[in-house]
Amino acid sequence: MPHVLQNHYVLAVHDVRRSADYYVRMLQRLEAHGIEYAEQPLPAGDPAEMARLRARSPVPLLAHESSLSLEGTLAVIRCGGADALQLDPRFDAGIAGARTAAQVAESAGLPVVTHTFGETGVGTALMLQLHAAHRNFVLDNQTYYPNLTDDVILGGPLDFDGPFLAVPTAPGLGVELDRERVAHWAAYYESEVAGRPPQELGDRYYDRDYLIRPHI
């Protein structure tokens, strides 16, 4: 599935049922469309096969499931399995693990991006602080934040400047909880969401824009 930001195209493949030869042919056909990178076209557990695909691919490769832990990041770097790495603090010992992985990737000369899982303003501020703390966050990062119509931080949702978000500069993460909005959305969750299967919620999960750049 392609995710589009201005003139940038990211091909998120995540399809473990195809061979490396299949992806070489596919990426050769798509190269002319200016794809920034192809995301995790092969199974996460075989970074060496990713390296072999990378040697033949006309499009840069982004490791995703392969690099969601520090151990995975080291394996991808050791094999030369990607041109960039996607990090996710949820899977990587929290923000400290993601910072360590970013530093390791920087030492290897690789750019990194962050994955998203629908963060509110608090989590988005955390991600922006992570981006600003490392020199190798130079590509577009994922976020669902533009799809929010409200937030749980004082002052309401953070404002975009095109694809950019300013790194908050207040103490700590740079944002403060709006406890009234937290209570409102906690009550909404209990009355409208809790216990209902996802298909009843009408969540068009992938029909969203979710790429940002830290504005620093």
C-alpha cells in the first residue's frame, strides 16, 4: 500500500508470500514513480535474504518488522539488509531502546524513521523529541495525528505546517495533559468502544495520511 506525502511515495509491502525475484520485478516496474523506499518486502526473520534483495533492487529498502528491536536492528545492519530502519518504542524496550537503536544505526550510517500506532498529542510529542535528539531522522516519519479531531493536551491538537510539526519546547515532553479531555474521552471509550469488535467501529485503518517530518 503506498502512503503519499507531497511527492514522496512509500511502498509498504509486508507480504511474506512472495519471492525476492517477484519483488525485483515489481520494483523495477515501479522505480520510475519516485518511490522513496519499499517497506519490509520479505519476512522479518531473514535479514540476509533482505540483503540479497537489496543488492538487486532499484528502490531503497526500509526494514520494519526486522528492526523493531535492538537485536533486529543489529542483525539488519550486520547483514546489510536495508537502506533505512523503522523503529517503534512499543517493541524496543521503550524510548530508551529506540534511542539506542537510533544511535547504532547512526554509527552504521543509516537513516531511521518511526512507526506509528495512533498516538495522541502526548505520544506524538514524545516521538518529536526522539526525532530531534538524533541526526539520522532525516526521512518522513509515520503518524495518524492529522486524523485526530481532538486531543488530550492543553491547547488542543498540535498544528501542522504542511507536513511539519514543531518540536514542543516546554519542560518535559513539551505538552501538558488536559485532564477534562482525558476524562471526556475515557467516558466515551467506556460507552461507545469498550467490548465492541473492530468491524463494528467502522475504522478505515489504512485510508489515512500518516507521514510527518519534525520541524526543528
